[in-house]
Amino acid sequence: MSFKLTEEQFMIQSMVRELAREEFAPRAMELDRTKTFPKDNLNKLAELGLMGMMVPPEYGGSGADTVSYVLALAEVAYACASTAVVMSVHNSIVCESLLHYGSDKQKERFLKRLAAGEIIGAFALTEPNAGSDPSRQTTKAVRDGNSYVLNGTKRFTTTGKNAGLIIVTAKTDEGKAHRGISAFLVQRGTPGLKTGPLEDKMGLRASDTCDLILEDCRIPTDHRLGNEGDGFLIAMTGLDCGRIGIAAQSVGVAQAALDAAVRYVQEREQFGQKIAKFQGIRWIIADMATEIEAARQLLLSAAQMKDAGENYTAQASMAKLYGSEMVNRVTAQALQLHGGYGFTKEYAVERYYRDARVFTIYEGTSEIQRIVISNHILKDKRSL
């Protein structure tokens, strides 16, 4: 399948590429070193309508298609992966979940502000003992008149400290396993919502990750997202789009690593010539480029299927699985080509290597993606 970008898609890609490489990339190393949340970057994305890319114009969004979104996200990740992960969760999961499951009142109140970048969205599903198996979560939501009272702890919440709105999942019926999970819109500043210490992470250090502690956190019933028991469905639907987002981040970081490696091998001299002249080096570059292109095609295929209204769950998992494992291989090779210099913080490739490592873990590990893909194949004979 061949993908030819439309004029609008190409324009969006070019616009974001210019912004990210001129304004985000020069500051990325410092933001990583100081663990500074990229608020200025996010404000600039919001000014261009990139914090509500797939949100319809009636709710203040850009109304762009998913292909345009992943092209933009890959360009942001190329320059600053920490900014990209915030943009991804905000667009892929929070805005999309509100768009598809929110009431008219919720969309007016929250989706417009999210699309404008006035507030940042976060998604709280994972718990200390419920990672790959979210049905084991223990956070509870008990109905009390016109409110729900939430108690529990959420772990590894991206943008947990800086988010203005958080989608929180909680058990409303212990006897129904995953069908007893509901989703709630929790605003920053709600009494009973506390933020744990920031995680000291290996990569994506400019994006904040923390625990959320809910202690008798009272949420109005009209802040429940969807119906009671819809929480697991909302989470899984959101993660489908989120996994496309991670595939886009993977392509962006891998392309940055390849470009850095190409520049280095064309400058570095050993044995009387540029190391780019050596066949072994050239073959490594060829393999890196081929893997990136394969991941890009999987990404665009999944995005196009979503835009066509088709079931894209398996394609999203394939794009995420291959892309996230690809970027780990590519960044490792890029660092290897830099030799000892790649092991120092003087070169950006060291940051690419660290940032890429989590891509096979969050929003569904590689192992979970293989379960999703194999389930799809074994249930659908036409896929064989």
C-alpha cells in the first residue's frame, strides 16, 4: 500500500517540523537535564491548534485526520520526546475519550478547554498491583447521592502533576470484573486528590510521572464519563489511539537517531577515511533506514484505518509493537556508531537511547501487544 500525503497533510507536517526543530530541539537537552516540564512547548503547540488536532471545530479543535496527527506527533518526538508524550496522551486518549464518550455538557465544559490547551489532560488507569491486567485495580467509586466518592492510588500517571483534567478509572461494582469499572473526570484541585512524588525516570525526564492518591475524593455524578461499567471499554478504546501515538513517537525518535548517526559517520575519520566509507557502517545505516520505513508504513496504515472508521485495534498494536521495538534497536545502533562519544551527554543520541526504552512498556507492553494481535488473528480466519 502506498501513502501519498495530501497537500494539507504535507503542510501540517512541514509546519510542525519547522517549529519543533527550530524551537524545541535546541532546548530538549536542557529540559531533560533539569527535568523541567515543557510548558512553553505545549503553549506553542496549542497556538497552532495541535493540542486538539482530531477534535471537531465546534469544540475548538482543528478537525484534522489521524494521519495528519501522527505526522505532527512524529515531528515533535524527533525534537523532544518529552513534549511528544504529553501531546500524545492529551490528544490520543483524553480528547478522544471525551469526544466519543462525553456528554454534550462535558464536551462544552472540558473538551473545548483541552483543545485550546488551557488545560492538559491525563489518564489514570495503572495501579501498584494492576498494570497489564487493569481488571485487578482496587480504586473504588461509591455512589453517594449526586456524587461518587473515590478512594485508591493510581501509579505512573503521565502529566499527573501538571494536568488540569484527569480521566480516572475506578471499580463501581466489585462483582463484575472489568465490566464493573467506570471512568470519571477529575479536575485538578478537587478535595481529596493528592499528587505523589515525581518519578526519577531514565528517559522522558521533562515529562512528569507520578502517583495520584484519591482519599474520599468526591466527584459529581455528571462527571462520570459514559455509563457505569463503561470504564474498561473507554480505556481500551483510548489505548488503541494511544498506541498509534506511541508508534508515531517511535518513528520520530528513530528518525532523529538515524539522522544523527548519518551526520556523525560522515564526519568521523578512522584509518585515513570517513567511517561512512566502510561497508559495515553503510549496511548498519541501510538496516536502520529500512526498519524506520517499515514502522512508518505500519503507523500510517493504522492511522488510515482509524480515519476510515474501520476496526484498527490489531493494526494499532502491530504499529506500536514493531515501532517501539524498532526504535530501541535503531537508537542502540546509533549510539554504537558514535562510539565512546555516544555514551556521553554531549551528544543527543544518548538521550534518544534513554527516551526510547519505555516505548515497549507503557500503554501496553510488547507482550500485551502480541496477545492483542494473536487474539485478533486466531478469532478472524480472514486474517490468516
